[in-house]
Amino acid sequence: MTALSRAGDRGRLLDARAGLRGWRGNVLLGRPGGLWPLASTLIAGGLALPILTVLASLVQPRDPLWDHLARTVLPVYLTNTLALAVGVGLGTLLLGTGTAWLVTMCRFPGRGLFEWALLLPMAMPTYLIAYAYTDLLQFSGPVQSTLRAWTGWSRQDYWFPQIRSLGGAIFVMALVLYPYVYLLARAAFLQQSGCLLEVSRTLGRGPWRTFLTVALPLARPALVAGAALAVMEALADYGAVQYFAVDTLSTGIYRTWFGMNSLATATQLAAWLVLMVFGVLVLERLGRGRARYYYTTAALRPLPTYALRRLAALLAMLGCALPVTLGFVVPAGAFAMMTRRGGDPLWGPAFLQLASNTFLLAVLAAALAVLLALVLAYSLRLAPSPVTHLTTRLAALGYAVPGAVIAVGVLIVAGWLDNVALGALRSALGLPPGLVFSGTLAALVFAYLVRYLTGSFTTVEASLTRIRPSLDEAARTLGHGTPSMLWRVHLPLLRGGLLTAALLVFVDVMKELPATLAIRPFNFDTLAIRVYRLATDERLAEASTAALAIVAVGLLPVLALSMAIARARPGARDT
Amino acid sequence: MSTRWEVETARGAGSAHHAPTDTATPAVQVEGLTKAYGRVRAVDGLSFAVRPGHILALLGPSGCGKTTALRLIAGLERPDAGRVLLDGQVVADARTFVPPERRRVGMVFQDYALFPHLRVADNIGFGLPRGPARAQRIEALLAQVGLAGLGHRWPHELSGGQQQRVALARALAPQPRLLLLDEPFSNLDAALRARVRAEVRAILRDAGVTAIFVTHDRDEALSLADEVAVVTAGRILQRAAPEELYRFPASPAVAQAVGDADFLEGVAAGDLATCALGRVPLARPVEGPVMLLFRPEDLVLEADADGPGIIAAREFYGHDQVVTVRLPTGAELRVRLRPDAPATLHQRVRLRPRGPVVAFPRT
């Protein structure tokens, strides 16, 4: 098992960092009080700084603009954001739980295919699916055109749902975010002991009542965790709601920042958004309750499966095919068609430049993220202490924080570094003033690390945890010193995890829009920025090439994940 | 072989008559070894020595500090006090700490700790220097532990017993001067355990290696070791050869640690003691109030309608049966009988010891 999903990682992260296996300080490699706590504190402190800066704005005096906003648009922002969160939460729960139950517990034609195909929508960022559906469903789009051609109606003759709306945003986001619920629900159903379900059957409950009264309550923590992840992604979205002209907190941040030129007020909006995200986290905790839902026996028995026939099988197939089709096949197909017909006029060296910019950023961020994750993970293993536990938790804050918020925080920190810290240094040295951090690649990569370090950390930490301490000790008693042990035992065993961690960050950075938009250096464009700008100019057909490239790269971790799923079936486990 | 049973003792009641007869350097010697985790003293002033080629078992309940003792000897933990000597050289004391990779102490871990990314042969060769002799040595070890031809397998493709032998071969490969085994059989199921135990004993004898192993299983300790040390709360209660330990335990706790044991209160006067069974002969003369040790196989049961005892319970095991006899005082004694011996519940019986009884002074 090498590939771990982002959902899996974040799910485990939600699963109480306190549950980290605390080993005694390993005398062989390091001792508490060495350099490890210092290193992890520095990393964690640096990464938490932007978020803490944003939160600090809550206690700062309000300016007149804020009072104006609070009276006029803030209620709109809040209700829209809340409605989006609730809608996406419910939608992903329905899609994710239903499909997970079907593919784990029922047998019907195509089940094996759906088991991994249901993950495909993960490769589709929210802003891309929003663009695709707008193109398909707008008045001049293929769907309405065909409808008119068939029926002979004209504009005023019929009603057609408006995709660019709050409902439309919930619809498209649920379609690409349900895999978070699906993944965790599927894992939960697989872990459930078949015996429990059989007990329910022998006590006279039918399959439906067993599902509702045994399987679903047992899976509740996983379902809540999955939905919480999906909702956090929805709250973090900027591209889709901006395009649909749905005013949420994240579009509000940018409007206030760039439209009204008030970073202070934008920061206060950002703080509200962070509070909302933390609200989701708290709900997730409460939803889990005090009960321990784990009932795992050493001997996993195969789950009883219901063989579906005729109509039931057909319905199951449709139920699984629908989210995959709507969440991946249709939008990806739309981009493919558009690209074939026209595509990006920049195709050629200029497009290559975009791609290589994106690649450079993603590789840089991925490499740094894995490196920092290694330091954090080893400090937790070698010098476990309240300090290292706290610092790793602090460094993990960013995973839940929307890119817009991080952008605000990073810019404030970078501005402070340039103006205050370096300004003093420059004037002391007699150098002209200048910007080193603000609007540079360094600031952008820093923002990516704040946002995505958690994903790589949990992956690295999980693979490090799987190296039992007795392996270290065996190597030592067989005459190998620390360097030789790290090289010959740890590296080979960690390699898969490190690659997975790098891949996750790489793909996330490729897709990232809001932070890139705000922080990127002048005239430095990435694929995501290109798509965003063309789409905002209503040039969707031209945006399709870059969109297709992003989706194609986004498929990599999905494929890795589906292979892991295929291998990790009970009974086909490695060691 | 004649000196095999004479092992130096640095500590331990009951085995004072095992005085050293030879001044050969012990393979391993620990003195006043102490290690605490927080306020719990896992190992508390432990001292013992093992002579070359001998096998010592540390027997005790889980959490008694025996595994910590092994880890201190291997160099996987630093002692808080005391010292460890290997072949007379100090490897750990207040000033010295030789790291584990330079101690030449092999260890077989409870979970075997086989490297999952290496094949069986590479696992065994992990501690061997690269060179032409390496492959030969691996083949020889595979043959020695009965796994010839399986070198190309992955660890997870082996059964539990086979994994155990790979762990053993890997630890033996660099020819350690001392082998430590941490609960080596606890991960095996009961049916496999007895067989693997015999195999391991043969392999250790073949290799002529000095070994210390820890276990909570008294059968394992008694059948595998030349000497057994009973450990509780980080201290050795008694160490002696298995027969000695079983027949003449130094305290009631030791008696219970190494076998089934029931006790009756009594009063001793010289070679005789009076108890609920009447007058019984004593193994060693004592005076005053005593606790008398009765093992189930040391008692003879006779049907007697006027007997003082009543059969209160009976458990049938196949190869034998154990009946519990309740005495008028309320005390209960277990008696092991042949499977075909007549014994029915509530039957009146009389008990007597087969031979002299061990008595512990009561305080």
C-alpha cells in the first residue's frame, strides 16, 4: 500500500493527532532536547504565521469600510457560504455513501470498474467543472440549442435551470467532491465486521433495515469526516463561485482586497472564513461523538454481499454511472471536444512556457513539502514530546484553510518582512529599498507549503509509523550504525510514501487557483491562471486546452489510488 | 558437559550451594543494573552472570522488566545505574556506552522484525560483510535452520515458525558472542510452539552460543534453559537449574511461578510439620509456623468414607485429570491423577504427600 489519498490522509488527520503512536524517545537516533524539537518548531511556526496573522485581525479595531460591509454584503456572504456548505455536505453524503454501499456490499455487472471509476471526479477541480457546465448549459450551449432544435421553441417558450446560481454551484461541487465521502465510507464499510451484519440478519432485520440501523451508524464517523473534507473544499473554492457570481466569503475577500483596495478588511473577512472552517471541524468532532465505533476482529471475514438481479442490478449500475458521468466524463468530454475544435490560440512555445512554469512551481513545492514533512515526521518519532506534538499540529493547520485566506496571510507576512525586517537591514547597509518576498516565487511556494504540507506530512508520517522500532533495533544489533540503518532500512521502506507525498502536493499545486492568483509574480502565469483568465473573458473554448492538461495530470494520483484500492482488498494484503 | 550445570551466581537466595567452581570469564555479566521509566523502576538492581555456552531464561509475568533487561544488555537502552560486561569488557556503565552495532550481541525480537523489503537470504545476510564468503554463510545458515532453498522468498511468504527461524538465522549470522531472545515463541500458536521450541534448542546447542531469553511461559523456561531466573518487579527472586527451582523453590512466589502450587498452613518442629493433612515429613528441618507447598503430582489420593476431604471439582485433560479436594478447614488442594483413576464429585477422600514436603517459614 503506497498510494494514499488526500481524503484518506486528511481523514486520518481529523482522526485526532493525539492518536499518534507515542514511542519512547529512541535513544539510538536522537534524544529529547536535541535539534529535532527546534527544527520542527521553526518549520511549524513559520507555516502557522500567515494563518495566525489573519486570525489576529479579529481583535484589531474595525475601520469604517468594515462597518459598511457588515451592514450591506456580509449577511449575503454568510448565508451564501452557509448554504453552499450545507448543500455540498448533504449532496456529497448522498452520492458518496450510496455509491460506496453499492460497490462494497452488492454484486452487479461493472462493480469492479465502478469501484475505481467513482474516484475519477477527484481529478476535476471545482472551477473547471463550473466552466464546463456553463459552456454546456448556457443559452447558446449544446444542450439548450439541441432542445430548441428538437422542439422549435425560442427563448421565451421554456424554462431552463440557470447553472450560474447557488444551486448550480452546489450541484457541480457535489459532483466532484463526493469521492471524499465515497473513499472514507467505502473503507469504513470494508472494515466493518461481516459478523455484525450477519448478526443483524439473524435477528430478523432485512438488508435495508440492516443498512440503516447497523452499517450506517457504524460508518458515521467516516461519513462525517468525508463530508467535512468536502465542505472544507467547497469553502475553499474561489473559481467556481466567482464564475457563477455567487457572493461567498472567498469571493468577498478578493473583491474587498482588489476592488476596494482594503487589505485590512479583506483580512477580517478571511478571519470569518477561517472561523467557519473551524466550525466545520468542531461539528466533525461532535458528529463523531464519544462512542468508539471500531469493532475489528483479527480475522476479517469476507463481507456478505447481496447479488442484485435484473431491475435492481440495472438501478445500481445507473446509480454508480451517474456521478461518474456527470462529474467526470461529461466535463472532461466537453473540454476534449472544445480543444479538438479550436483550443488555446497560444498552443506552441507560449503554452509550453505556461506548462513549464506550472511544472517548476509544482516540483519545487513538492520537493520542499516532502523535505519539511520528513523533518517533522522524524522529530515526532525520535523526540516525541509535548513540544513536537504541538508543533506538528500547528503545522497542520493550513490544510483546512482556504487558499484566499492563505494568500492574504502570506502577503501580510511577506510585506512585513520586506518593509520592516529587510527595510531596516537595507537602510543600515545603505542599499536602495526593494521587495524580496512580496510578489515573488518564494512567497508563492511558501503559500503552497502552508496549504499543502499537511498532505505530505501525514503520508510520510504514516509510512514512517509502519517501520516498527524493532526494525531499527534489529539493524543496530546486526552491526549497522545510524547512517547505514537509515540508508538500508528506512529509505527503501519510505520510498513509496515519499513519492506519494510528492505526487499529492504536485497535483494540488498544479490545480491551485486562488492563492496563485493573488501572490504570483507579475506576468508569471500558470495553467490554472490561464484557464481562469480565459474563462473570465468568456473564452471557454480557448481555455479548454489548459483545463484538459490540468485534468490529465490530476488523474495521476487518482490512478495510483485506484490501484491501491484494487490491491488492498481484504485477503490480498501485503504483509 | 559436566560443567554445563554450574553457573556462576552473583545474586539469588536458594542457590547458594551453586558456588562457582571455575573462574572462567562469564560471557555476560550484569551488576546492579537499574532502569526507570518515569517513576516505574522496570529493572531494579539486577545482577547475574552467564557462562559461555549456557542458556539462561528470565521467567516472569509481563511488565516485570525482563524485556528491558535484554534491551539494556543489547545496548538498545542506556542503564540509569549499574553496568554490563561482555566477555569481561565493560560495555555500559556510568561513563561507557558501547552502541548496539559494536557489541556483537544478536537479538531475536518478539515480532521477529524481519525487513519486509528484503528477501529471506538478504535478511539473513544483513549483518554480514560483503564478500565471497557471504553467500556461503547464508546458505549454511539456511540449511542449519532447515530453510534450505527458501532464500529467495519474501518474509511474508513464510509461515510464523519459518519467520521465527529466519530471525534466528539472521541473529546468528554475524556469530554474536551472546544471543538474546525476547519472548521468542509468543507469536506462535500452541501446536507449533512445542515443535519450534525443540528446533530452536537444537539450533542453539549446535551453534554453541551463549543465550538469554525472556518468557512468561514456565514450560518454555524449564524445558529450554540450563538455568532459570524468576523475575518480579525488576528483581531476581531466585535462579537455579530447572529441576532445583521446581523442587526446592526459595519462596511461595517462586513455587507458583514455575508450576501449579497449593499451600497449607502448618506448624513445623524439626523434620515434621502438622497441618490439615495431619503430620507430614519435611524436606529440610524448620521450626515454627510454616506454609507447606503441595504440587498436584506430589499428593496421593485414597477413597475413604471417613476421610477429611471432599472432591469439590474435577477437570479431565485426557493425559491426566486434576481433582480439587476441599479440606475441613476450607483449604483446597489440587491432585493430579491418572486419567483412569476413579474419582467422582462429592466423594470423601484422604490425602497424603508422596514424599518430604517443602516448607516456608511464615512471618
